[in-house]
Amino acid sequence: MSLRSFKVFGTKKDLDSIFNEFQKNNIIKYYKCGKSDSNKVTDITKINNFGFLLTGVI
């Protein structure tokens, strides 16, 4: 298993197309704050805050 992270900046429309294409071409597992199956997110573009900076830190 490998763990990688990256930052992407763009409009919500741009991010939707980038992540939809990325998720279609790669096996991705997203988790909210932890690694429990109950916190698994199957499509990151469907979460409420997708495309919004929440921490104020870039």
C-alpha cells in the first residue's frame, strides 16, 4: 500500500473534471479522518465541501 497526497488548485468545475478522470483511471481509497471502513468516501467529488479550502492553510 502506498500513501500519497497532493494539492490541486482550480475552480470547482475544473476540480470535478480532474478528479472524475483521475478516479476513473486509478484505484483510489479516500477516508475521512482515519482509516475505518465506516469513514470511507467512494467519490470525493460528492462530499459537501469538495472544492473549498477549510483550513485556511495552503
